[in-house]
Amino acid sequence: MRKRMVLLSLLLALAAGMSAQEWSQAIYPPPEQAQSDLTAALRRAGKEHKRVLVDFGGNWCGDCKVLDYYMHQPQNAALLKNSYVVVHVNIGEFDRNLALAERYQIPVKRGVPAVAILSEQGKLLYSQKQGEFESMNRVDAAAVTQFLLKWRPTRAGCSMVAVNC
């Protein structure tokens, strides 16, 4: 069953336009790095007045790789650069950083990728509870764009149409 899921995820990634090199890249750092990465992200978000997007997943996860690919598409990369600090949290084989996932109300047992959005002060603004990104075969880059637009910080003088606001 596990091999079938990995193969299906690989096919999904290839269908999304990922190269073999992109598929094999590690997105998630070692699990023990999560807390220090989150601390640094919150510090940076506070200075830059950005939100923190916490992405829970694993390097074995095809859907996680597709989400990362979509995040690097030009429209999403610009939104992330201007409005977010991204932290990738490695959950291992659903056995690491579970307390951190629980703190941000992420039910990782439902599947990954799963995301949380934090304010620049670290307040939880959004946590994925309904599997919005768990099956990337039902999501496209435009849906990721809409999500990022919805949760980006608002700034005085900005309109909802401006992407780089």
C-alpha cells in the first residue's frame, strides 16, 4: 500500500510539472530543527510585519512536494516573499513534532501537508482542520494563490487586488 501511495504521488507530481530533481529535493529539515526554525521565523515576521506560514509534512510525502512546487510558482512565490515567512516542520513518519502540531491545532493523523498561519506575534490565525491541502490532486496553484491572498496581513492603503501589498 505504501509503495502504491508513493507511486501515485510521484505521478501526481509529474503531472503538476515537477522535474525529477524537484521531486527528489528535501523540503523539510531534520525534525529537531523545528522549534529553532519557528522561533527564528517569528522573530523575522515581527521585524518585517509578515505572517508565518507553518507547513507540516515530510520529505516522503508527494502531496507535500506538490504544495511546495505550487508555492514556488511565480504568483505564489511573490506573495510568500512579500507577506509570509515560511517554516517547514518535519513530522517524520507521523512520529515527530506532534506536540508542535497539536499546539497549532493541526491534526496530522488526517494527513499532510497541513498548514497553520500565525500572526507576526505568534497568535494562531488559521489551522488546517478539514484537509484542505492534504490531497493536492484536488488543488491547483490558483487555489494556493487564493489561500495566500486570504491570509496575508492587511496593510493601510492596500486593496485586495494588489498582490505585492
